[in-house]
Amino acid sequence: MRHNKSGRRLGRTTSHRIAMFRNMVTSFLNHERIVTTDAKAKELRPIAEKLITLGKQGDLHSVRQAASYIRDKQTVTKLFSVIAPRYKERAGGYTRIVKLGIRQGDTAEMSVIELVEEQIQQKSAKKTEKKKVAVQVEKQDAAEAPASAAEVTGESAEQIAQENKGSETAEG
């Protein structure tokens, strides 16, 4: 049984798998988009997201941790100066996996893993602005609206009451 054994082995030894993911994450951060098999993309995603989170922290310890995994100074510099500031407002989910179909040679499922490009906007700010506008509109409508049906028709409250009594007696 494989209880509590996470990760895919991908038919490689541990050292080969670690080296492969180091190369893949370096290429991914350089090009911001790579085409690979679906299983490799799913295994690469948490590694890349953790490195981007390190880049967002931006301190010396984070730089050293990222450099110990990436081992390419230009890529580490790009991570901390270009990629991480792009996602400073985003709480996670920096990557996207898009399935492409099957590879013709060996029918492996292929995917594109890429960095998410759109800027996240604070939804709470928009909602509060909409609520404020809606409350202001309601207050204006309430201030402009007449207080009773009598004001709408121009009749006095006594005339409306007499008409209601007359219609009740006619029906009953």
C-alpha cells in the first residue's frame, strides 16, 4: 500500500527526478510558459508556486533558499525582480495548467503550464463601492418618494378612507 506517500515517481530515480524538476522550474521561470506532460506539470506547479512565494518575501534568506534550488543566478534575479512583484497582491494561484491533448508518438497527455498574467483586483473594494452607491440611491428615492398614496393622487386621507368604506359596504 502507498499510504502517505505523496508525489509521482514518473519512472525515474529520486536524484534524476529532483534534477529534472530543478531544470524544469528554471526553464519555467525563464520562459514563463512550458509545454510538458500533464503529470510533470502537476508536480511542477507546487514547486514553482513555493518559489514565487519566496520571491514575494524578498529577504536575503528567501534569495538563498531559491538559489539553492534554482542554481541559475539570472533566473533567481528575474524571480525576485520581475516575477514576484507582479503577484504581490495575489494570495496564491500563480500558475495555470491548460491541457493540450495527446502526444502523437506515445499518447502521453500534454499540457501547458504558464504564469497567470491578469492582475487581480480587490473585489471587496468594488462591492463596498457598489453597496454605498446603492444605499445612496435608495436614500434619494426615499426622500423623493411621496409618503402615502394620498400624496400620489392628490386626495386627502379622509377622502380615501371614505371611498374604502363605501367599497366595503357595496361588496358586503
